[in-house]
Amino acid sequence: MDEYAWPTGPDLPTGDTVLQSWAATVAALPVGTRITGEVIGRQPFGVFIRIEGVPNAVALAEIASMPLGTKRPALGASVEGEVFWHAHNHQVRVRLDEWRTSAE
């Protein structure tokens, strides 16, 4: 698999499913919610995450919130973090715990 492949697969939600489930996703994952998930895609701008317990949601952790010198987690890695935004394109934006700095 290409490192920068888009997340696809039979056990991942389609774009239509994510769109149709958006209201339920926002209700289940308000800003400040702690999440655990699996990295399902990597892009130069961040990583996509499947959130445990919310199967029709897709989260994005952008590298803009990643401290210098830190690496993006590998495909399949288990990650934890916190919801900090609901994006207009139906993505749950998260900040990963491993990217937090001691100043936060």
C-alpha cells in the first residue's frame, strides 16, 4: 500500500455514510471528547483515524498541531486524543496526545 493512500476498505464508511451520519457524529463527539482510534490513512497534511465506538466517523489529525521533530503515526497504529473541531467537510478534527507539548 502506498504510504499516502486514501483510507478505503470494506470496513470503512463511505463518503455518503459519513455525510448521512454527520448529525449523529457531532452529537456523539462534542468538542472536548476523548477518543481512541486506529490510523487508517496517512497524507502529507496529517493522518485519518477510525474512532472506536463511532463507526461512521472519520477523524483527521493535521500536522499543523504536531510539534516540530514529531512523526506521524504509522498505518494501523492505535492513537488517543481529543476532539477540538467539527470541520465543514464532515471530519472530526482531533489533537493527538502524543503531539501535545509540555506547555499545553
